[in-house]
Amino acid sequence: MFSRPLRALLPALLAVSVAAPLSSAEVPAPAPVRPPAGLTEARYTVVRQNIRAAERMAAGYGQARRAGALRAMADPARRFLSFDGRDGGRAAEVFGDLAKAGRVAVIVPGSDTGLERYGRLRSGALALRRELGAEAAVVAWLGYQPPSMLSAAVLTTARADEAAPALQALVRELGASRVSLLCHSYGAVVCGRAAPGLGGVANIVLYGAPGTGTTAPLRTTAPVWAARGAGDWIANVPHTQVRLPFVTVGLGLDPIESGARVFAAGAGGHSDYLRPGSLSLRAIAAIVSGHE
């Protein structure tokens, strides 16, 4: 009745149809003021003002959780390349000195990451910066709207297709040759869809990946690395794509089995790759540093 790949995906489709919320109210936010170009303090100042404006609007609408998250982001000690509170929210936070760094790691997060759930992304970026040392910088790139694990969007590449141009633009701005993309979970799908337009990035690192968004090896000249922790449930996700009448379901190839350079990730689970002291964090830092 159904093909084997489709039978493998049916439980996930059923779970989404039962568990997904019917709707979610977007938190209002003002259109951000365009910051000046360049990796300058003037840019960080304008973006901070944009965050504060979004905080005031969220508070005015009684959105205390969002307002609290934005208040923390607007701390003068923190620096953001970009911010837009609309449509779920977008942000790119900088750790280290981007203007002077010889190597830059850009972390592309996966599903269920947002402004209110930003802490895990930031913690991973801080841990990586400490592991890399002062010669490198890290950018935590929440530059797209990651799908919810309880939504049909997590089973398709649609959000990744929307995100790819913005990621490509960031890489061009930072200087592709010094950039390593670190792509977690659904973020690996984003990097896979963006790969053909990323120029000469230093590395593409995929970990905890449900797929690469394609059924063919990534079209890139950059070294592609992949890892999966022994305790990561993502290993149970079918790495396939099935064409249905109006949509293609599934996230494509497992990078570990499609020619990527595999590195050790230890026994960690799906959220442990950038955990301080972990084998995977040390391996990722070595790749970014060019010591792998």
C-alpha cells in the first residue's frame, strides 16, 4: 500500500497531526532601524536600541516572558550584529572580536530555538568561545524561524529554504574563508540547502543532523564534517525524502553515511554537542581552529 520510506515517516506525520497546536499568537514588535554596515560598535549600538524598542512593545502588550528575554539581550555588555523581533524573532549575537578574529564559528541552531528559548544556544556559543580562545570569534545565528518539533514544518525543508539566503549573506559579510559553519539538528538542513551559495567557507560541520535537505552529497568545495552522539535520538529518524502530491516530506541524506568526514562525539545526547568538557566540543573546536 505505502512505499517503505513513506511507512517509516507515517508515525512522525501522525504525531505532528495530533500534537501540533492549531495556532500561535505572534508577539508584536516594531520594524527595526537599519544599522550601519561593518563590524563596528556603532552597529552594535543601533541593534541594541532595536532590541530595547521590541522589549518596550512586548511589555506594552503584556508579553512578560518575551520582554524579559529581550531585556537580557539589551544588556550593554552584549553585542548583536542584527535583530528583528517580528515573525517569531531573529538575532545574531557576537562572542569575541569579529573585526580581529582569524577564525569565526557561526552556530546554526535547530528546531524549537527562539528568543524565549535562546539560553541553550547562547550557552553553547559561550562554551565554544572559551574552548577556542581569544584568537577566534563565535556568532550565535538565530537568523531564521526554526520549526517546532510539534509542527509539520519540521518534516520538510521549507524553513531551511527560507533561511538559506540570509545565511549565505552573513557568510559573505564575515569573509567566507575564515568561517566555519556549525549546524545542529534542523540547522544541518539549513546549511545543506545553503551550501551551494556559501563560497569558500573553511568548514561545514553537521552534528545531530536529521538530514542534509538533499538526496545527493552537498554541492560545496568546503570540507564537510559530521557527528552523532551515541545517546542522540536523532539516529532513529528516517534519513529519506518522499514526494507527496503537494509537498516533499523528509530531510534527506544522513551526512555520516554520505561521505562526510566523521568525528567522535562521545556518548552525549541530542543537546550535548557543545556541552563544556565534552568530547564533541573539543573536536568541534579543533576543526574550527584548523587542528583536526
